[in-house]
Amino acid sequence: MNTNSPFSEAFVSLTEPHAAWGAEQLETFNAFLPTGPWTADLEQRRYRQSGRDLRISILGSYDESDGTWLWGWANPGFRELPAVEAAEAVRQFGHAHGVREFTEEVLDLSACARPRMAVETLAFGAMGILRAAGYIGVQASPSTRLYMVPDDPQVPWATPDPVTLPRMLVAGAGVHGSSAHAVVTGYCDHHELARRHGSGRISTDLPGGTTAEISFDDAGRIGSVEIGALAGQKPR
């Protein structure tokens, strides 16, 4: 467990398995959604950015003036909207699994060394447990950022890529730095990849005729990610 983490052990243990998949999916989502001006109609659950329309659901908002996060289900301006569905699902998950970050109406992140990074980690963790196709954070006012998740079938889903896999696994393991093993097994589970466990390593077969062997060092960190061809096949 990373003792410098501002998050509870429950939050880390339940969101960390989604981290590598989340990093991969977020990269896919960001490539799909062009940067540029945005508008949102929260009553209609519509978000538009650079001409692309998405159906969205609200997570919450971050007040930069005092470093606090407010969940959408606790916001008087949002709580009656259908768009608060994602935030409500996060709350229900939090109650079911004992994750205080998901059940407290307001989270004070002002004491964190990097409050803005803590906010992004919170939204990223919510994206993971929701298995959402990404998350969006925008400046809604001079001191407030609004966070949403897409809920729209047009958003593409990432697939395992042997070229980017090492980078995604390392990025995921770096989010909390608690259990690289959980990050790797969680990635395989998201993509329904069979796992073979050995001494200090996990192996799996990727789509397209390649294998990945992930080795861990004595400290439990990812030591290497080796990509090779399945026996008798050429990678496509």
C-alpha cells in the first residue's frame, strides 16, 4: 500500500484492477473526442464538443477555490436530474463495498500534495468501477470543474494492442503503486484474456496471434513485458 496516497485502502484495492484498462480506454476515448469548445445540456444529458454530440452522465464537480469535490447525487442543482445516474451508481457501489470516497457527499482534497491530480484519480477510479468508456473534465466556471462520463454507444472500445500494452500496464501500475499484480490481472479480466500464472510472472494470449509475458521484480513491480508470437502463428 502506498502510504502517501490520499485515498483509503478500500478505494485503492477496488479501483486499482481497472487502472491499466482505464488508461487504455481513456486514450481511445480522447482520440475519439476532438478537443475544442464544448456545451452541455444536463437536463437532456447531451454534451457537445467540437461538433460531436455525446450522451453523458454526471459524476460530480470540483471547487478549485477550496479544494472540495461534490458528488452529483449530493448537488442540489443536479440531484433531481436523470443525468446523475452515474454518480448514483458510484454511491451504491461505495455503500456495497465500504468505499468512503464514493459515499461521502463532499470530499476535502485541499490537503493533498496535488489536489487536482487527486480529483483526476477520483474520477478515473469512478470510470473504472462503472466500466465507463471514458471520463470528461471541463472548466464549468472560473473556479469549478465539472466531471462526466460518456454513456453513448458511438464511443469506441479499446482492444488489446501488443505495441501499447507495456506502456498501458506500467501506466496503470503507477496510478496508486500498490499492487502491479492486481493491475495486470484486472486488465486481463476486463478483456476476458485467460491468464497463466508462474513464479513471478503472468502470461496471456492476445488477439492477433501474440502472447504477453509480464514479469515482476522482487518488490512486486512490473519488471518487463515481453511480447512474442504464439507457437505456430505469425502475429497479425
